[in-house]
Amino acid sequence: EVQLVESGGGLVKPGRSLRLSCTASGFTFGDYAMSWFRQAPGKGLEWVGFIRSKAYGGTTEYAASVKGRFTISRDDSKSIAYLQMNSLKTEDTAVYYCTRGDYYFQHWGQGTLVTVSS
Amino acid sequence: SYVLTQPPSVSVAPGQTARITCGGNNIGSKSVHWYQQKPGQAPVLVVYDDSDRPSGIPERFSGSNSGNTATLTISRVEAGDEADYYCQVWDSSSVVFGGGTKLTVL
């Protein structure tokens, strides 16, 4: 069974950094791209970015709203994907989800809440 | 960037058919995926590649896509179908969602 568990969320001040983790199990992690999404309170789903598998170069793509501030990385030996968030803004407040894949998304974590507030 | 347009809300009586649209420029040339999200829960994929259903999704959920509109159809609507529904496509190495449609079961 595919399982994805996000962690690392919490309360952080504007301008600070936070790193989220997505721990995967139930599949060969290195074979898949991994994506991050977010959902601000009461709002719709927003794509954050993804990282391709090493077989496809391990490259990344980001939404314009986070490009240059957020970085996605992966540790295939640990089956973990990371979302490094720098220069956080109040508008980054959201539940952050990780998913498997980069095309459509059948497997989601439960999400982790990030609150950016002074 | 590519834009997907969904109606904010759709209402339907139990047992009837709900149709949720997703508009986009020549969306018929793309593959559309649909998600259901209930309050406090992660999204659930209900249709992928326009009209395919993941295992475990009832046959009552179906999809179509042509021209400038994709449609998610839910037949014999049940109270448990009340949720937000999002369409999604892949465009130019990015993932695009519609704004979401709240389905209310009267």
C-alpha cells in the first residue's frame, strides 16, 4: 500500500525558512517523480512543484508563485522528498501535501499545516 | 499560463445526475483529471485521462472531454458525494487546477 506522510509544518515568522519532509513507503520511491501541492484556508488546490526521478534527470519544476524561494529535493536512499521553503510570506500559509507522480495524482499524504505569521 | 474555469457551485437532488464542467482553451487536446475533496481530507482522484476511473471509484463517476469543455458526470448522486471537485491538466511542464466546484446535494 502506497503511503505518504508529510511532516515539518508549524508556525513560522515571515521571512524565515522551513523544511517539509514527505516520507514514502509501499513503492519503489526512486522510480517516481514526487510533487508538492498546497491549499490555503478556504481556497482551492495549488501546485507548488515537482522533482523528477533520477531516470529523468532528477530535475525540478516550480510554480511561478514559489520559484526562487522554494526548493524540492529527494533522498532516494531514505524514500523522502523535501520541500525547502525560504523567505516565507503570510500568503504561503496553507496545508501542504505531497503526492506521487507528476501527471495525475492518485496518492496523497494527509497534509501538514504551515502558518506564516508574526 | 493555461487557465481552467469551473462553476463555483452545482446543486443536485439525490438520485439525479450532476454535471461539473471545466473550461479551457482547446482542452479537448489535453488529458483531464478530476479530484474529489471533502472537508478536512486530502483530495481523491476520481477520474483520470478524461474518462478512466481508478480502482475503487464507483461507476457512477464518469468523464468526457471535447472542444473547450471537459465534464465530470456523477450519476445517481448520493449525499456522500457532497464535496469540492477540481479538474486538473498538465501544461508546459506545470500542473494546472481549476478553481473548484462545490457540489451540494439538496
